[in-house]
Amino acid sequence: MGILDNLSEKAIRTTKLGIGISIVLAVIKYAAGHFGHSYALIADATETGADILSSTLLWIGLRIAIKPPDKDHPYGHGKAEPLAAISISLFLIAASIWIGWHALQFITTPHELPEKFTLIVLVVVIAVKELMFRYVRKVGKSINSHAVKADAYHHRSDAITSIAAFIGITIAVIGGKGWEAADDWAALLASFIILFNAIRLLRPAVAEIMDAAPSRKIVLQIKREAEEIKEVKEVEKCFVRKMGFEYYVDLHIKVDGAISVSEGHRISHLVKDRLLHDRLNIKNVLIHVEPG
């Protein structure tokens, strides 16, 4: 199994685990919110439902992204991965608007105080979701996947809405009659936090779709590797774009202008072989040789 296959399988396993846990928590939170008279908890369950839908999109996107290149997609299907990240972010934005709108309605609508047992449910949910966030984010960073990192922040957003619900319910329970709306204000606050996270996650995914250059650190590392070949006088240009889990590189290298075409070709292959055998997840390198 190649490096790409290992990364893809790791991402898919992580996503499936997240979907399974989210389904269980969504059912528990909705039931607790319904019987415990807490809209913040019902809103929290709704946000978890958005997690499930978006994680399913991520799973589909990853399955497409790992497909090998074909006649119609000579560069592979890697763009499905940032498309999944964009879809996840849009789901988060939609969830935040839905939660905020209904919270505003409930603030002005008289309702019962939340039950104390809902606080116990939230403590468990917060712990599970924070652990999932840390695990999925670690995987996302290890495989350099915007989509998996976006999915991690779904778990963090879920934990945040649960914390907001916990605070709101606690205030309502302690305050007693007349403080019922504290639960709804907590849901409203959570909606703004979810919206902020969604926008923050959307930007890098859109940048990848637009073939924005990756971090300067990666570009400099590629240039250093190429210049390790003694026949290369200088790397004049280095363009890098990300495609799924891998990178495509365009290099302009300067070599001795007096050498033959065959020698220039040999040097370009030395550079290409060095980069392809490095641990940078580079899929292909296109090299232009300049006389220097």
C-alpha cells in the first residue's frame, strides 16, 4: 500500500468513527433536550446532525479524491477533498443561522425551565466531543488535509455549543422562574461561535480550489532539495499547488549553459527523482532547464 493509500484510509477511518459517535450523541442530546425542556440542548443536537451530514459528505469526497488519474482527470480527483471541506463549512454556516434564528424566537416565547439531568448529559457530551476534536485534528494535520481538519472543528463546534448550553441551563436552573431564556441566549451565543469557525475553515479550502500556493515553508523546502543536486546552480522559479493529499511542482532550474541537451535532461531527472522520493507527498514534478 502506497503513502497516498495509507493517508486516505486513515482519513476515511477517522471520518467513519466520527459519524458513528455523532449519531449516538445526536440521539441522546435530542431526547434529553426534548424531555428536559432545553432548547439549547435541542439546538446542540441539530448542530450534531449537521456534523453527521457534513462528515458523510467528507467520506464521499475522500472516496472520490483517492481515485487514480484517468483520461478525463489526468491530475487525479484530489480537488474532491477541498470541495468536501467547503461543503462542510457551508453546512456549519447553515447550522449556525438555523440555531440563531430559532434561539431568537424562543427567547421571546415563555417555556418551562430546563431539567437538572440535562447538565449531566452535557458533561459527557463535552468530554467525548473534545476528545474527538483533538484526535481528528491530529489526523488532519498528519495527512495535511483541509477537509479532515474542517471535520475536526465540527467536533470542536459541537463541544462549544454544548458548553454554551451547559452555562445557559445552569443559569436557568439556579435562577429559577423568570430565567428560562438563559438557555436560549446560550444557544444564540453558540450560533455565533459556530459561524466564526465555519468562515475560518472555509478560507483555506477555497484557496486550495483556486490553486493558491501552499505555505512558504513547503516551497523553500522543495527549493533546498532541488539545489542539493550539485549541477543545479539555482532554482529560479518554484510553483507548487496542492491536489488532495499531494503536490504538483513546476520548477525552473539554472544549469551550465555549455552542457549538452542530454546532460540537461539527465540533471532534470536527478532533481525530479530526488523530490519524488522525498517525504513531501509530491505526485509529479515538471522541470524547465535554463542556461545559467
